[in-house]
Amino acid sequence: MNKLKNHILSTLKSKIYLILSVALWLPFAPSMAQQALQFSQYFSNQLVLNPAYAGADNSLSLTAVHRNQWSGVTGAPKTSTLSGHTLFKNARTGLGAILLLDEINIHSSLSFTGVYSYRININANSYINLGLQAGFNHVKSDYASLTGGLQNPNDPNILSQEVAGTAFQFGTGIYYRNPRLEVGLSSPILYSSGFKGENVNNDSTAQSNLSPYVFLFTRYKIDLSHRVQLHPGFLLKSKPDWPLSVDLNMDVLINEVLMFGVSYRSFETISTIVQIKVLPQMKIGYSYDIPLSNMQRRDFNSHEIMLNYRFYYKDYKVKSPR
């Protein structure tokens, strides 16, 4: 009996230590509480930020991204996404879909979203896309894993061993592009129906997935020579009850094949980015995030891998402002 009691106390102690360790770092990393989707290579994965981007690649474009945040911390955030979109023959309608899995410690969020965009041509070299998206988000919190199967009836946060629910969500956006400039404004979660499921309305992590947030993105092309291009840009992220976050990005593209970049996330990280076009249709990217705080540098580095493949149209031509 004593051995069982000591085992239970030891298990609870380790779980409590993990929770306190994660909570200790929250002030240094707001993304832990799901401030909004966070990617370092956001300029190559814009569909997950803005439904109006659907069709902007003028091809059938498939993108996979996996982000491992804080690689040295147990239960740290992990995000995986698979997205695809295409422009149809009338060169005005774009359709796409997004599958996204977001995990942090005992919490997970799996969403599937359908995307639609409509293109309005301003002239031969510029256009505006209007976008809509709708889908379902399923969240789950496995509290039993924190307590080793035990429940504390005095803890209002542990209402059952598993909390799960599903919500319908709707978003919108607008996207502008000309040969040098692209600008996007979007709210991927403009409306959410609220989660339907046992105890889910009492789960604070589930409710954080309901909060609307806004992205403002821009990127500009500067020709340094006929072989070298410079791309400055930024991504502004806003969510209620969270401080405004800004990502500043600068990259150099060489011969349309090799790209080196650096990104600064306000008061959080510096990211180094490398992308290479290994085939005319395929691009691979990797980013490495280094925290700005000395306290975080050892275990709080992050990794992100991106793969993009495009099936270009052959039976008809779509003029690209790029």
C-alpha cells in the first residue's frame, strides 16, 4: 500500500512540476496560449492566414508545414498543416482546403477548412482577391494524463478525464497583388459557433480557440540585379486581450532558386530561414528560431520545415503579376 501511495505521489509531483515549468515560461511566449497561428515561413504558407490567397499561385499548389516549437521542452507546441489551392480556367475563382493539427501538452486542436476566393482584375498586372472560408474545429483536452487517472473533485479545471468538443468557424480576407507588392488583410476566425461537447464550455483552453484574430501581411520586391531580389515584409497579428505582435522579415532570392532570410518576432525570437527550389515545381524550406531572452536559449529553440509543390497548367495560360 505504501509503495502504491509513493508511486502516485511521485507521478503527481512530476506532472505538477511539468505544469509549473510550462506556466513559468508563459510571460516570455504568448504563443503558448494560442495567440494565433504562428509560422516563421508565413510568406510561403499564406493560405492558412488568408482565404483570399486561394488561387494566387496560378497553379495547383500543395504545401505541408511542420513546426516544432521549443524543441527541448516536454509537451511544447507542435503544429502541422497541409493545404492546397488552385485557380480555375476562368482565372477568377480559387478553391482550396486546409487541414491543421495544433498540439500543446495535453491539448490538441484539429481543424478542416474549405476556402473560396474571387478575383477582380484591376489591370493586366494587378488584381484583388476576396476570400471566404468555413470549416470545423475539434478540440480535445486529456486531463487524465496529468493526474495518472485520478480526479480531484476540488479542482474546477479537471471536470472529467477528457474534454472534447467541435465548433463551426467562419473567416474572411482580402488580398492585393501587383508585380512588386502584395498585401493581405484577414480574420481566419471571424465567427465561431461555440464548442459542442461535454464540459467543453468550462475548458479555458478550448475557449481560446473561439477568439477572433486579425492578420495584416505585406511583402515588397526590390530588384538588386537581374539575378538577385530583395523582399522586405511584415506580418501583424492582433487578438483580443493579447499584446499586438509583429513579425518583420527580410530575404534575398538568388536566381529564383535559393533564398536566405531573417525574421524578427517582436520581443520573442530571431529566425533564420533557408529555402531552395530543388525542382521547377518543388520548393523546400527550413527555419530555425532563436529566443531573444537569455533565459530561454538553451531549450526554447524552434524548428520549422516547409514543402511546396506546384502543378502548373499546360492547357491554358493564366497571366501572373509576379
